[in-house]
Amino acid sequence: MSNKHRAKKRKSLSHSQREVLHHKTQRHSQDDKKQARPTAITGRRLWLFRIIAVTVFPALLLLVAELSLRTAGYGFFPHAIMKCQVDGEDAYCDNVKFGWRFFPRNIARESESFVFPANKPDNTYRIFILGASAAQGTPEPAFSFGRILQEMLHDRYPGVNFEIINTAMTAINSHVVLEIAKDCARHDPDLFIVYLGNNEVTGPYGAGTVYTLPLVNLSVIRTGIALKATRLGQLLTGLADSVGAEKNTPRVWRGLEMFLDNQVRADTPPLESVYRNFQRNIKDIGQIALKSRSKIIFCTVGSNLKDNPPFASLHRSDLTPTEMKNWDDIYRQGVEFELTGDYADAIERYLEAAKIDDRYADLQFRLGRCYWVVAEYEKARTKYIRARELDTLRFRADSRINNIIRETANGRVAECIYLTDTTEVFEKNSPNAIPGWELFYEHVHLNFKGNYFLAKAVFEQLEKILPQQLAQLRQADNQQILTEGQCVQRLAYTGWDRYQIADKVLKDFIKKPPFTNQLYQQERIRQMEQNIEALKIYLAPEALENSALQYRQAIQKSPSDWRLHWKYGKLLTEGFKDYQAAAEQFRLVRQFLPHSYIVYTALGAASRGLGDIDEVVAQYQEAIRVKPTCIDAHYYLAWAYNKQGRIDESIEYYYKTQRLQPTHVPAYNNLAEILFRQGKIDQSIKVYRKGLLFVPNSSILHCNLGILLDRQGNRAEAVKELNTALQIDPNSPKIRKVLEAVLKRGN
């Protein structure tokens, strides 16, 4: 109806009718407004809405972000064990990128390569080893206690397939091992063996760490670890790293030397948090085993007491200057008496110094040594232990750590939690119950004999807890456990290996800080050098042939042991220079470990020896695909590209090598040489200067920089660089000859 018609109709109505119509219209209008007005949210509904707004919505946003990053392929697989295929069969293997969650990428540690079938075969007993470098078998994992244990088990129970999967990694502690245990629990374990405790202070999140922030609160630590398992967390970590938030974290692996500025006193409050967190972590590792219906053996952790002096010592924090002077005078008198062989007077002086300050670790070690010499062995043992407890560079599990392990495992047999007190085993097999060189290479890493005793102790415990259906497959009851000598033969621990390991320990450990700061260092180096000199008999051609024969015999007995093929290949490469035969062994290893970058770097090295540059490129490219931070692969790929004339690619990979390892001297030298050949002398000089920022004691970088400066006519600076090179390497005839030539031209 139009407005005009409505108006006419209203005029034709009486007054009373118009009034009724007005009220009706008003009422309908009010009803319409009520229906249009939104209902206010009050009370519980309001609080529910607020809770959803601050929890559900952000969670959904984070989930969308996480899924988007995964879809885009960002980030890395964060778990210790990942899927792979071997000969077309599904399997599980180590994840070389797992360590990226806990370390800067280019120095991230990793476990030894392993692989096991996805479908667990019948009559298989699956054992996971958890721990750090001592459990891994450093300095040579081929002779770890896990390897020896496997030989013992196979010998006693030939009808049982014992899978021993060693997940141990250098430099990690219980925070990391807890995550590894969670991953292992998903793969039908029968037994966990835990040999852990040396890195609780210096490992990730510890009070003396250099890899991460030292954190106290366990909930904060675990939240951070969980966050880095997500792609979003990895993105945030990467962004923080790119803006320098972690600028204090090391970018070059320097071993124990990295911790020189991170001393931790025995009475510092953060150390209590370390013990508390360790206790909670290993308790939770035990719970993981229980939930996976697996058994678990906790082992106490041994260390070198007698032949490894403290790495660092600090005085009492409240020592006055006068007390310090008195202490120092008395201590020096004790040292003089000790040097002259007057041990009784030395002990008297050291005890007098201890009355002023008994917290100095070196003092306690000197007392232990003097007591040892005078045959007071119980006192010596007490002082050696005290020296370890006070060591402010805490790389060894102390008594508190081992007591926590005992408390965690004792009396829990009903829960399938067991204890192997290996510290007692080491004491029983050491002179006067004080472990030293006879079991350890240096501070914590076991030699073959030490690993044998650890394996034997675990074996004896394991036999007691094997399921009945497997225990009945045991060989005759009177059969003895394999002797150390038999294990030497089965694992092919050759004279070649003895020499290689001794040389590695001296060069990579003993001759580097913080070992260089230890008491009696020169005496120890002389002893080790004499030992290495004696071991050189194994480098003679006949001895090398004997070592090769040992490997072939061991391989014949265990053809599926990839470690034997690997070690034999290394002997063929380094001892015989037989690169073709070495490549054959490495190709066999590749059949067992197609996922492992170490196979491709080894094949690349063999191809270099054969002069097959195309194959060098192919193998190192594959190594980088598996492990993008593999330094050797980047360096030798740059070398190979240069040989092929692919100069731009060579330059690119030399730069990548420098970024991954800023101390890589050959990468600087080779890159500078390429740039020099291109006539880019200024850029070449810049490369040398950059290298010297990171490696100021490199004689070759100083020398070659001097040569280029001389080419530029900058003779004064050239002479300065050459003189520096000669100071670093005074016996170099090349440097001396170059310097003489420059000086002659100058005159």
C-alpha cells in the first residue's frame, strides 16, 4: 500500500480507532528493535569466550603456521631415529641432523651410523645404548664396549640375534639422552644400557656449557627442547641466530678447549641444579623404559683418577691476599720437595697449605701423587678423588653423579631397573683400586681393556635378566666369556689400529688445551711419544700385511659387520694406498649404510687417490645431500671443481667451507691462489687476512700473504709477515728462502 493511500485511510478512521492504531504501530516498532538488538554475553559465557580467545585461537594460528612450514619443506626432521630403506626393505637409521636441536649446526655432534629393520625379526633381542662419547667409544667407536658386548653375546648365544644399536653422541648430557630414549622407545626395545654422566655440567643447558644458554629450571629447558622439535621453533631459532642472539656460541669445534673460560666451582649454586636435573632426567629415562616394557641397566661412570690431573683449579673465593701469599709460599716449598724426591716433606708442606685453602684441585692431586709414591694408597685414593671433585673444568662424572645413578637404580629389580656399578669394576681391575692409564686413554675415554671390563660387567648383568626362551639357547654352561684377547681377534684390533689411536689421542687431546694446562704434562707427553715410537713397528710392510690378514679373517667370520669393512678400507687407503681395493670395501659398507654420509666421503677420498675427478664430484655431492654441513665434502668438492676447470663453482664451495669452518687453512690458501691466478690480487690478499683473523698462528697464511704483499710492492709489510711466519715455524727452509729473496730484492 502506498503512503498516500495510508494517509487517506487514517483520515477516514475515527479518533479512537486512530489511537488504537498508533499504539499498535508503536508496539510493533519496539518489538522490532528488541529483535534487532544483540544479546549481551555475561557471566560464564563471557569467561569461556575469553579463555577460547587467548588459548584456542592462538593455538590454531600456531598449528596453521607449523603445517604451512612443513608443507613448504622448511626445517629438518628432529628425531634421533628416522626411516630409511636398505636393499628395498623398510628400516630405521640414525639422523645426522638430530644434533641441530642442541648445537650450532656446523659443530653439531652425531651418533655413529646404525641401521635396523623396521619389522623386528623373530628371536631378536634389541638393545639400545644411551650415553655420550665414552659410551660411543671415542676415540675409535669400532672398539667400544657395545661392540665387545655384542661379540660376547653372539659367542654365548649363537641362536639369538642380538641387535646392539649405539645411539651415544659426543658432548651430550641427560637432557639430550632423554629425547633419544623417547625415540628409541618407539622401536620395540628389549633393553636400554645407560652409561652417562660425564657431560652434565658442560653439555647443553649445563652450568658450564658453551652450546646453549646455561639454564637452571628444568621446565624451561624441556619447553625449549620441545619447541626446537617443531618447524616453527626451528624458524625462530634460525631468526635469532641470524640477528646474533647466539653470537657467543662457538662456530668452530675445538673440543674441550672451548670450555676454558667456563670454570665451575664445586660449591657454586648452579651445580645443585645440575645434580637435580640429572636426577630427574635419568628417573624419566627409567620411566620411558618401563612404559615401553623394556628393561634398563644403569651403569655408574668411571674416570681416570691417577693419571689425569685436574684441568683447572680455583682458590677459595674468600681467600684474603695475605692468606693467598702464605698459601703460595708453602705450596711452592712442597713442589720443590716433590721435585727432589723428598715426598714426606712435600706431603707435610701440602697439608700445611691445605689448612689455609684445601679447595685448590692441583694441591689435592699433588698430595695424591705423593701418597702413591710412598705406598699410602688409601690416602692417595682419597686425595685423587678429592682432586676430581674440585676440578673446575668438570668433564668427569663426580661422586655425586654416580651416587644419583645408584639411588635411581637400587632396589628396583621388580620394575626391571638394574644397576651395574662399573666404577667398582674399574677399581677392582686397577692397581691399588685407583684407575689410571691401564684403563683410560685420557680423562674418561676407555681403552680396549677398559671397554672390555665394562662390556664384561654389563654382560654378566644381562645374562641374569634375559627372557627364559632366549636364555635356554645358551651354549654349554661351562663355556667361558670371551677373553680380551679373543675380542681383540674378533674385532680386528690390529697393531695398525693401536698406532693410529695412540697418535690421535696425543695430537687431538693431550697436546691441546686444556690438557696442556695440567700438572706433569711434559712427563706424560714424553711417555706417550715413547709409546708411539714403539708402535711404529706396526707401520712396516710385514706388519701392515699382518693387520690386513687380521681384518680379512675377521670379515670372513662376520661378513655383515660393516665396521670391519670400514676399518679394512681405511687401512687399504692410508696404509697401502690401494685405492681400488679400498673403494671395493667402502662400496660394501654403502650396501649396509646407504643413508650415511661417511660412506660417500670415504668413496670420494678413494676416487681422489684414483684420479677419477668426476667420481670425486659425484660422491661429495651425495655426502652434502645427506649432511649439508659436511666440511670435508665442501672442501674437496671445491678442489675437484677447480681440477675440472669449473672455477666459479670451486670458489663458491671454498667460501662455503670457510663459513662452515672459519679455521680451515687449506680453504683460504686454495681460494687465494685461484683469485691470484685470475689477477685479483687485492681479493687474494683479503682472503689471507680473513684467514689470519681466525688462525693467527698459521705460518703458511703469513708466508703467502707476505709473498703477495711483496708482489704489490709493499715490501715492509711483506717482510713483517714473513718474519712472523718464520717465528711460528723456524725450521721451515721454504719460508727462510722466501724471506731472504725478498730482503735481497729490497736491498
